[in-house]
Amino acid sequence: MGRGERGDLSDAEWERLRPFLPVSNGRCGRWRDHRQVIDGILHRVRTGVHWRDLPERFGPWKTVYERHRLWSADGTWELLLHQVQAAADAAGEIDWDISVDSTIVRAHQHAAGARTDPPPALAGSKGGETVEPPGRNSVAEPRRPAGGGGAGGEGLGRSRGGFTSKIHLSADGFCRPLSLIVTPGQRADCTQFAPVLEKIRVPRPRAGRPRKKPDSVAADKAYSNGPCRQYLRRRGIRHTIPEKTDSRAARLRKGSRGGRPPGFDEERYKKRNTVERAVNRLKNFRAVATRYDKRGYVFLGTVSAAAVIVWLRS
């Protein structure tokens, strides 16, 4: 695959990403070849190796790391993810019967110790305001990424697994991530249900609003509560979520005042395993299966880079 090295971008994959990569503003000299740097980033995401231990063929390790940090902060990785999704949608290759779930990621001891103050605003930002991800022919206007305030602000927490983060995601019917959110490991799944669905944003091939609404949603009992069901009804999204045993007992105790039981399609629910298989695909990347990044926005960039490759190679 690629130029003779395992894990590198192939020529076809490179051509799919190249039009959407940012260009240098000319004020800081020429950038090292994007393709070489992306191959270095992907090598680290796949193997979990220390940045300093990257093979020499990828160039200076600090250049590779700084490019990854910059693209995690300014939204370039999320832009690339949206663009490969848009290409699949234009070809009719997205199954919009989606599923939602989360997965715990054990944080390595190296993930601890981030500064408690917010990450510094990237050079050229004004007031840390948020900007749209850049296109190939535009200059990135950096912003201040999220984070700071201790471990919780960086998406680190304590759960049954110890020192952990949690990845909340939605996946299409072909086991590919549509949207991603990183929180501390103890954060309840249902609190991120609406944010995960709101983050789905697949651009149209031509002019028009991006697609944000799936055909249907399947989720497990962790999302079986009033706010989640009300959110789906408000958006007019068909859903299959099993009712909790205690909720069912409480409804039956109320008799006619308990209302009707929520609809449940057993056949549709069988497709919920697609999100679990999407998690397995992401965790084939060692820097996703174990978190090494101190900053939450950098780890989200790592997961997004892995998702891009899942889409390109599915």
C-alpha cells in the first residue's frame, strides 16, 4: 500500500485528501510535504510509538507532531473526515440507518500532566475565536482549542477502568464513524446523545446544506430515557431503543396513566452491532485504543485521523 511502506497512503487515497489540505501562508517558509507528514502521523496513530521515535523517513519528528497538533486544533482532521463522508454519500455509499454508542479508552500515564490553563491560542488568532476549517486554497486562521482546567477539561476522568477517557460516536450501517466526541471516562452515555447526533454533518456535493438527519437511530438501554426519546421525536427521527426494566415496571404500575410502551423493532435493533464494529475498527489503531495525548483536542484529532483512514479503506 502507498509507496512501498505498510500503512502509508496509497496514491488514490492521497488524491482524495490532497484538494482539502491547507496551504502555507508564506510567512513561515515552505511546509514540508503534506504526504510525508501525514504518513508520519498515521504511523504514530497506528503503532502508538513515541513522537520522538518516528522513523527518519517521515522527516523531523517535531514537524510531524506540530502539524498534527495544528490540524487537531484548527479542525483540519474533522474537515477531511467530512469530505470523505461527502464523497461516499454522493456515491450513495452511506447507510443512514445509524447507531450510537460509546467506548472507554484507558489513558496511559503519559496522558496526565497537561497544564491547567487553556491551550495557548495558535499564532495569528484574535481573542481565541472559532473559525471554520480551511480549504486547500485558504490560509488557516488559528483559534484557541478547547481544554484546560485540569483533567476534566482535557477529557480525562476516573471510571471502573481507572484513568480513562470515553469516545462517544455514531456510525453508519457499514461500520464507519459519522461523528465523534471525547469526554472523561465517567461521563454518562445519555448526556452526549444529542451532541453526537448534532455533530453529524455530511456536506452535499454541490451547493446546499449538509445532511444532518439520519433515517433512523438504534441505541442500547443507556439511552433509554425521556430526554433522548423527546429529542428524537422533536427531530422526527425514527428510533429503536429498548425500554429499561425498571421504566417498564413503573409504567405498568401507573396503569392507563403510564402511557403506551415505546415502539421497538427487534430486526432493526440487530443492526446496532455496526457501531460496536466501528469501535473495533478504531481501536485497531493503538494510539486510539490507549490514549497517550495530554490534550483533549489532540486526542480527538488522533481519533478523527483514524476515522478518516477507516473511511478511505472501507
